[in-house]
Amino acid sequence: MKRNYIIPIFVPHLGCKNDCSFCNQKSISGQIKEVTKDDVKETIEMYLNDFNNDIDNVEVAFFGGSFTGIDTEKQIELLEAVQPYIKSKKVSSIRCSTRPDYINRDILKRLKKYHVKTIELGIQSSNDYILAKAKRGHTFEDVKKASKLIRRHRFILGHQMMVGLPESTFLDEMNTAKDLAKLKPKIMRIYPVLVIKGTELERQYLKREYEPLEVNQAVSRCKDLCYFFDKKKIKVIRVGLQSTDTISDPSKNKLSEVIAGPYHEAFRQLVDTQIFYDKISEKIKEVEVKVKEVEICINPQDINNAVGYKRENILKIKEMYDVDVVIKQNSKIKPGVIKINILKRYADFLDEN
């Protein structure tokens, strides 16, 4: 089966004139120098040369800074660099990320002209008080206006939210999820807040004015948010910042820009592991007899999440229910779905002994 692929091009802090308390784009993107049209072409060529024949849809994505806040001439320079690849059908479309207060009709017309298909808005919270505490520089009213404009101009709408912002509770984050769902995004990214060097949040952390979430707290919150968005048929395409040379475990990498917070190199898998643990637990609870061994049937692409990070789910099921789990792969089962077969009842086990 052919699949989609994204060619990421980072434009760190370009276009963003705001300094959010949690943000240091140069650290997050791992880049410092300004991106040029030649950089765009070089990056595209590099990725295209590495692609296999199973690639169906290729999208160039401008991540990092607020793309639509960049000087117009610079925007056009970067967008035009992609056009020959779109014309030759080596690239299908473009996506970009930006702030909700950097969206208007003229900007959307320009993006449409240059084959931008998806626009992701960095929103972080729907609570104006929390946005102000994080020094976002916009309100949730800006989010609503921008989201409606983007959908009206027939772009794919994406939202990005955060968990663990200063003074934000899990209730605040669930309310944000509910508010965003009403705006009908197609895709979602969820980022637990990390304390990054050179940010206002670092100063607050060092003064003990801010306490970041622990990994298990962030995983639990993100799991529940993923459940919610799944029910609303909104696809969560990322949970947690992508690991780079600078966004990494500070205990293992001296070059890491992470000071504190729920960083984990496999954060998304930790979330998906908990989701599958809940699903397996529910299936076991539904069985009316005491079981000793069960077979869990899943789609092959779910094998790692079903087994769990470092076999966490197999071990937890054994500890919690005294049940041995056998994982069986079945490509006929839809991804995310599990089926259970009883291999051995507790009475059978006693008879054997």
C-alpha cells in the first residue's frame, strides 16, 4: 500500500514577532540560520532521492516559525522554490504552520495560489487567561476567526495544542479540546510543555514559579485527549516534540536544550501503550469467567503498541489480572481494533496441576 510522506523544512522563528514564555524556536527546530530558496530545493532533492517506490503523496511542510508572518517577498521566495516540483508532480502540495492572528483573506489567497493545501494553527489553549500567562499575544476569538476563514477557503485545517502550560489544569485542556473540536479541524498535534533554555519559562522554573508535568502525568493527559479526538474523528498526527540533537534527554545529551519537563524519546508510544492497555483490560473484564491465558488479535501495525513500550502491557496485564497474553497479528483486523480469544481458563489451569 502506498503512503504519504512529508518533507519538513524548518523556518525557525521567522515571521513570529512574539516571544511566548515556552518558546525558543531555534532550540526546538535545531536550526539557527535563515532558510533560503536554495535550502528548500536542496532539502527537497535530498528527500526525493531517498524515497522508495511506495511513496504516493509527497507534501512539503514549512514548520517552525509563523510562516504567514514572514515578509511577503520571503514567503513567495520559499513557496516558488517548491513550484517546479509540484509542476513535475514530484510533490503534491504544501502545508505550513502559523499563528491564528496571522491569517486573513489576502494571505489565504496567496497560499492557495501556491498550492498550499493544509494550514496548521498553533493555538495551545482556548482559555484566554492561560494564553495571556504564556504571552501568546492573541485570544481564542482570533483562533475561531482564523479557523473559520481557513475552512471557508477550503484548506485542510490543523490545530496544535499544549498540555502543562502555566496554571493550566487537565480540565482546562479538556475544555480546549472540546472548543477546538467545534471548529472542525481535520488533524491535531498535542505537545506537552518542556522547559527550554533561553525562555521565560526557564526563568519561572528556576525561580520555582512553574512546575512542569511529570512524564506519567503528561502521558495520562495526552491519552485522554487522544481518546476524545478519536471519538470526534479528528486525527492526532503527533504527540510530543520530535527528538533532535537539541530536543533530547538532558541526562544523556549534554547538548540538549531541555531543562525540565516530560521529555521522552518515545513519548507517542507511551501514550499509545496506555491506550492499548486500556483496550486489552476492558476486553479481559468483559470475559465472564476467570481466564489464565488469552490471545489478543490485532492489526500488524499495532504490534508495538499492543505489546507496549519495553513489553509494559504484557507485564502489567500479568501483574494486574494474573493473565498471560499472547499477541497474534491479523491483517484483516482494522488498525486500533483488538479481538480476544480465551486460550486457557483458570479451571483448566487447575486441572493441569
